[in-house]
Amino acid sequence: MTDPTQEPRTRQDPSPDSPAMRSTCPVRPAPGSGERPGYLVTGYAEAREALADSRLSKDTAVFFAGKGSRRRLHPAVAHTMLAADPPRHTRLRRLVTKAFTTGAVAELRPFIARVTGELLDPWPAGEPFDVVAGLAVPLPVIVICELLGIPPHDRPQVQRWSGQLFAAGRPDVVDAASHAMAEYMTGLIAAKRRDPGDSLLDRLVAARDGDDHLSEDELVSLAVLLLVAGHETTTHTLGNALLALLQDPAALGRLVADPDGVPAALDELLRFDSAVSTATFRFTTEPVTLGGTDIPAGVPVLVAIGAANRDPVRFPDPDRLDLARDASAHLAFGHGIHRCVGAPLARAETEIALRALLTRFPGIRLAVPPDELKWRPTRLVRGLESLPVLASTR
């Protein structure tokens, strides 16, 4: 089945459907072919319901069993915590949640601020600079690698593999990257067993859930998931948020005048242009009625988060950035038991980076026309290949 939310037009526009379409057809068959074509959910209420419905399974191993796929994803990538249902999902999530609580992230804030400052220090004021390459990519990579205990000299290669896992339309590249990443993590885990430290990955190696150790496959899978999820979406969140501000002089001016207002503005920025355009794979385990549409058992359900966050029924005038809006109910981090466990860390990184940018460079502006910006041809997530700006101090 093709994914209609990943067409080029949609990568430029997070919600290409008209508001009327989103309101009157919130659940509809998804264009595509195959034995069991799926359904696309674009309405907010329907998306929120689908994300929390236990009848929509995320167990890809069950769905694709016996289908003879030619894909060769490494099992550690194909069967992560994101592709699991309770009770397995509950057990694995419990082991990592403590690392991403608000309190735990608060302890990381000085490190995040220091890294942000170091990345901004070389910026040439008044000259073009790429925010994606210079800040949005390296900041979350450095932070999650530090958290996991990945040595600095390995981080550039690990980041390249992670990016390749989202290479839309290139299954050979995705599959190869999945094996390279899993093999690297297997070696790193073995090294940490020989010489334990105090990183999150070290703690997972030693973790128990009751009397049950994590298996080797579970360790590798968690390590890969935390690394990829811990930086890829944050990179796009920061780039998308800054672009939204740069295209709205009033909103930009408001935060330049009051950088302390960035935390309160984050929810609206996340709603306006979510880094996750489509939620990860789900399928119905029994017939489900969603938004008045009857969906049979055994078919995929695509939840279009970007479209749901622009549903006018929930967010009036949704295509307008309104920093005064209460957008706290957005779905950018998902909803239900699979809500992004790293949301507090992503928020902290985005907040600290945006505040630093607007404080250092209050005259920041786009260095190219918006229609010249290129979006990455990725699966599931939505982000810019580059974001050239003039980092002006006035």
C-alpha cells in the first residue's frame, strides 16, 4: 500500500487536504493497491481515538507473518518497542521511562544549553548559515549519544545510519542501515558488559523487570529505538518550528521581544507543523467503526498526525500560526500508551535551542525564498534538508 501522506506536495504542506475535507471525511480508504488496502485517518477526534484504541495493534510481526516479504530489515529494527502491544510493550516501556521524566530531563538541561552554545559560537553573524546542518542535526545527536554512552568518534557514522533508516523509496538502503546499526549496538553492548559505565545503555544492560533480565535482542532493539527516536524527530521539530516563525514576522517578533515566551509557544509550534506526519504502523485486529466509517479486521490504519493537528473542528483557523492558542492537546507526540516516551527531552532541546537562537540573533531571517527550501524524502517524519538563514544580531 502506498502512503499518501508522503507525496511531495504533502512534504511541503503538512496538511494538504482542505479544512472541509478533514471535517467531512475524517476517515476514508487510503489510495493504494494490495490484498488489504488500508484507511487514512485525518480528523483530530478520530486520530486521538485510533491512537488509544487497543483493537488497533502495532505488532508488525503478526501482521506480516507468512506474507513472504522481500524486505530484510534487521529484527532489532523491525520489532522494536514501537511495534509491540501489551504486555511486552508495557514491560519494555517501564524500563526506559525513568530516563525521560521531567525531573531527569531537568538534570540534562545545563548540558543541552552548553552544547547549544558551543554549536552557535562559530556562526558568522550576518552571513548565510544552515540551521539544519549547524544545529538541528548535531544537537539532538550529541545529547542522545551522550545519554546512551556512544563514544564521540562513532557518532557521525551512527547518525548517518539513523538517517538512512528513513530513506523513502529505497528499501535496500533502509535494510542495510538497519543491519549496520544493529551490529554496531551489539558490539557496544558487549563493550559495556566488559567495562560498565553509568549511561542509560549501561543501566539497561543491568536492568531487571522483576526477576526478568532483558534479552540480548531486546537490549539491541531498545538501544536502536532510543537512538533513532531520540534525535531524528527532534531535528525536524526544531527546523520546522524555526521555519514557521521565520515565515510569520508577528510571531517571530513576539518571541524575539520575549524569548522567555518560547516554552509557552512550543505546543502551537508543534501543532502547526508536526515532525511526525504519520503515526507508526497500526492494523485492526477486529472490525472497528471510526468516525462513522466501518473498517474491517486485518487492515492497516494510517493516522495522519499532521492533518489531525490542522483539523478545524478542534483547532479553529488551523492553518494560521497563533502563539496565543491553547494547543496543548496536539498529537505531535502521539497519544495513549504509545505516546512518545522522549517527549520531555524533545521539548527541552527545542525550547533551549530556539531561545538561544532568538536571543543571540534577534534579526534572524531566511536566506532564500521559502519555495526554494527542500524537504527530505523520508518515511513517517517530515523535515527540511536544509534551512539557510542570515544570523543577524539586529
